[in-house]
Amino acid sequence: MPTTYTYPGTGTGATSHPYPTRAEHSIAEPFTLADPLDAAQGPGAYSDNMWYQLQSLKDPIIAMNLQERFQTLSLYRQFVPTQVAMTQDGHIAESMTFQGIFAMEPQIDPVGTRQIWFPSNYVDTWKQSISFEFYADKVALHRYDDRVQAYRFRGQAGLIPIARTLLSESMVIGLDLLARNAFYDGQRKHFINDRANFGAVVAGDKYVLTEAQKVWLDLTYEDVPLAMSPTGNGVGTMIAITTPSVIHDIKSSAGTDFITADLYARPELRLRYEVGMYDNVRYIAARRNVLWNCGTVVHQAVTQLDYGPGDGAWTGLVDGVYQVGQTSGVSNWIEVDDASGFTVNDMVTVHQTRTNAYGVTNGVDYKEGTARLRKIVAIVGNTIAFNMPLFHEFPAGSFITLAQSIHPTTYIAGPMGVVNGVGEPIGVEVREPIDDAGAIWRFVWMGRFKYQVMRPEVFRIVNSAGTLPRWGAGYSP
């Protein structure tokens, strides 16, 4: 499949580079280059990391630790191949275009025995473009923080705990959410009980066991690799990425027919976050797949003041144990216009924007990068406090929403459903202090890339409600 890359200033004269491809590959064995660190082999696909040519980075030790955490903790890495756009003459590609050829359709009408000219068949091409976007995140710490002091006194080795904790959490979860959102951009999705959209989902729309059979049928008729075989669905298994709530509901209905992964998967072959199998589908579950509070709104309040990092955490002990808020210099409560619809232990979303795009008026947009999930631990009048502080700026007029959550299950039966096109690989920077006190150290990762649907026919999404946990609410004996 040839690929072209468009560079700034080159107009339509994009440079075209061939790259290695495989006629067949499994989900467990994504596209790779023979040596992903060898730039001479040209642009290609590599799914294990986004750190092309690590030796060229400013801080390779930190980059390697981020890469290791990504490989260890990422949910979607194993299902999303990465295509690399090489730089040219110092320019960074703005976009990437994939081109492929449609399969030929056989001509089976008989021809004359003495006919010497046969009717010609026809082939044609398809193409798809990815326009890269820039992503970055930063950790800023004061030199008196323990982690930065470790860096100051122990040198390079002291940076590794930061990379393995703060930056790695930001990067791994952030990239997984981008991949999740890209899969959800696929057009082949539907709802349990044939609901029309997020706004139509009710708490009773739990996952139905027959959905896997329906998905198998859909994929078989579209010639998707893992769904097709002369003997039916017995060859290969399909992957389903879902939420813990859906797994709970499957187990409740399937009973002993749900096979836990420990019984069939050797440790070295077990997929990350894999929990079990039902109806020849291997299920993977993670909390980050939930579209929190994106359904019908139960209660929505508007913040009355500007709030930022450190604000909103309760001064009391959460669960009788954790001191989560600062005692001075921050606001320990969030003032809203109306807190009457909230109760303690509600899991709410704090967000800056609203959307009507999913069948909910003024609903939560699961694509909003600053939206944050918090548990309410105290309510006094029209003020509420959370189980942890806010980590970002939320200006007055932001929203706090309690709503029905949506639980998507993404069935994957072939490669390259979603592709990550990389224009500039992830880089890691350590910024030394520039303030008068030389106190603030900043640690940054950044890159230009885009997760995008490539082959929508190889996956399906089934939306449902899900049994939610009790959030540690306890009970009165």
C-alpha cells in the first residue's frame, strides 16, 4: 500500500515513499519494520512505540522509561499500528495519505470456445489522508518537592521516578483515550435494545449475550479476516475491548460459560487487560473505556467562580484516611448555582464545554480533553468538595454533570481498524528553571500524530448501560 507525505511548502508535489507491508498479519503481531530504529529503511509501521530513533533524543533514559511504561500499561497499543512519516530536508510532514487497491470481482460468464478476445476486468484504488495534530503535556514541580530534590542530588537517575509516574500516566492514559475516541468515530455502531443515541440509553440497557453472535454475522458478510473461514467462526478469535461493568453483566448472564483468561491463555500470550472469553470472543476490560456521564443528564450545575489546580479537595479525611487537600492557598470547596441534585458518593464530570451531538441536550463531550471525573465527598448548601483536587483550570461558568454513563464494547476482527499516523515522534524535554529563584522544573512530552479510522469494516461498537459499583459508599449495620 503506497503512502505519500505532504510537507510544508511542497504544495501538491508530495514525496512518495514505499514501505514494507505484509499480506497477512494478526492482531497479536502488528506491522513492524525489520529494524524500527534504522531510518534508512524508510517510513513504515511500528506498533510498539512512538519513539523513533531514541538515540537522537535529548534525554534517552527518560524516553526509554516512558516507552517502557507505554508498552506495559497501554490498552490500545497492541491494536493500533503506527505509521511514520519521515522528515524531508528538515521539514516535518503535515499529512499522510494512504492508497490501496480494491479486490477484483471475478467475471464468471462463459466465453465462446473459439473466442480470442475476452472482456476485461477492472481495478481501482482508494485513498485516505491523515492530517497530524500536535499534542503535549507538562509536569511542573518546585525544587523543594521530594521528586525534584531527588533529581538535584542524585543527578540523572532521579528523573526516572518522574518519568515512570507523572509523565507516564499522562502519556499512557492520554494516548489510550485518543485511540478509544478514534475507534468510536467508526460508523458501524449500535445500541442495546436498538436505542437511537446516548440520550435514549436507560439504566436497564445492559449488555445482551447474543450481541457477539450478531457481530460475528455482520463481520462475516463483510469478509473481515478473523470472521471468515471455510468452517465458520471456529478459526481464530475476535477481540472485544469493553468496560468492567460490561464484563460484570456478561458474567451475570453467562455464568460458567464465561471462561476466565487464566484457563485458556498462557501468560506470554495473554493480552493486556484480558479477563476472559465468551462465544469465541476474547474480552479486554479497562475503566478508561467508559464514556463517563455522557448520557441523559440527571443533574448539572454551573460553577460560580474560577477554579484551578489544587482547588476543590475536601479538608476532611476521605474514607476516614486520606488527607487530600491543601490547608491554605486554595479553595477547598466548589461553589455552584444548584447542588440540590447531587448526593455524596456521586461520580460527576467537571467540564468546560457542552455538546448536543450525541442526542443529549447540553451533554458531556467524551472528547473534551480537560473533562475530569471526581467523586463528591461533601455537600454544604450550594458548595461541593471532591475526593481529589482539580489539576487544571476551570473558569467560572464551567459545568459539573451527573448523568447516565455509556459503556461501549469495541469488537475487533481485523488489522488497521484505527491507525496512528505520526508526523513527528514523541520527544521528551527537561526544562531547567528560568525563574528568579531557580525553583520550577518542567518535564514535557510532545509530538505530532493523529489516531484515525482506517478500515471501519473490521470493527464494530455495541453501546450499553452498565452495572456501576457502589463507590465504597458502605452501609449502616
